[in-house]
Amino acid sequence: MPFIALPCDECVKIGGDVRSKEEKNMHRWDVTPREALRIQEELRERVLLQNRFKKIGTVAGADVSFFEDEVAAVVAVFDYETLELVDETVVTSSCTFPYIPGLLTFLEGPVLIQAFEKLTHQPDVIIFDGQGIAHPRGIGIATHLGVLLERATIGCAKARLVGEYREPQREKGSLAALTLKSTTVGAVVRTRYGVKPIFVSPGHFMNITSAIEIIMNCCTRYRLPEPIRWAHHRARQCVSHFRKDEKGGFSRMKPKQAVRGLG
DNA sequence: GCGACAG
DNA sequence: ATCTTGTCGC
């Protein structure tokens, strides 16, 4: 029974039951691609592209790594000024949905939400490895989870999903508008001289200008903002453990090794 | 029907 | 995403 002993600001009472806002907003995840589209259409109406976060004290990076059907999700929280780590959570799980362009949230969302629930320090802003509103239905993973968690989020993708743009200049800080149906949904940002640009778009409780500014402030000496780099790095470490366990396991040992091992 | 297509 | 060593360019 999902009862919470001490009701607080983060909780809401419903007929004697006490549920966190996350639970109250949650929808089903065991859905078909068609049902997933329907959920996105419903949630898009709840998106707010206006800043709704206080003075930024902390920023989090969220990412997921894979090894076959096993996944490891990491959420790492950093001090916005010093970019020092202040909190981090890891959750491993198995895939329940395939990767389908436009439906990434249904693959990574469930495990990421579990990781957020384990945090001790709730960040003021969250950066995701994927799109925000620069999505065919305006609700990429950053936007979707921003609505469910009711938090300010930013989408920071390494590649384009939708939209048109002109290549930004080679200098660090160069920008180009990412346009979809004659509407600017984000920006193509050159975070270092000459490197491949990243695709920044607001998720939720955030406007485009602030999204770009926050991302730039988190980019020190690499192409990706520090929170995302860290989360990605840690998620990969976890996945490497899966590999070792897999190798040492008996059931999935490769034929050549199995034969030798059995004499 | 033919490409495009976050991770 | 992931498999992967050295190597070309700033």
C-alpha cells in the first residue's frame, strides 16, 4: 500500500489516501505504441513554456544506458555555481518498451522516474539527454517527465529529431533557430569551437532563452553539459557491470566458451 | 511507395 | 543505444 506517513507540501489527500504529486500525475507505462501516442496528445495540453523555478541553486542531469534489455538510469544533482556533485541516484531495470523515434519516453521514462524518487535533494532544474518540445507532438522526454514530475526541465539532444535549421557558425556559443511548422521550438547550439552542435529545447516550466542560457552555463570544456556527461558516464559504469555478470554467467555463455568449460 | 528517425 | 583502436584535425 503506497501510504506516506507524514503528509507534506509534496503530497495531496485523496479519499483518505495520501499520494505524492508524482503518483497523482502518473499514467500507465505498459501501453502499446498507439496508446502511447494518445497519452502524449493528452499531456501536451499541460505543458507550460514559461519559467517556473526559483533562483537556481542546483541542476540535475538524467540519462540511461543499455546492455541488451537491461537498463541503468542515473540522476545526478550539481551545484549550479560550482558544478560540484551534491546528490546522485541509480536504478537498474529491464526494458518494457522498444525504442521508437518519438516514443523514447516510454522506454526510458519508467526507470528514470524511479531514480528521481530516490533523490534526497530535489534539483531546481533538470536536463535530459533527449528532446524537449522539439518533438513531432511537442512532447519529447524532457517535456513529458517535466509535466509528470511538475518540475522545470530542459531537453539536450545530440541529434535532431524534427525541425529545420541552418548550421551555426563554428565559434563556441553560436546559435541557430530550430524551426518546426514556422515556429521556433529550440536552438542548435555550438558548445565548443568546431564540434558538432547540440539540440536544446525547453522541456516544461521553461522558456527557450533560459534553456539555452542554463545549458551554456553548464558547458565547461566539453561538448555536452557537465550534468549530462556525468550521468551518462555513471550509467555506462553500471552497464559495464551487467556485461561482466553476463560473461561470468553460465546460462548465456557463448558456445565456444561453454564447450571448453565443460571439458 | 520512399526516406527520416532523440536513445 | 551499442560494438571498438588508432588516428586525423584543431
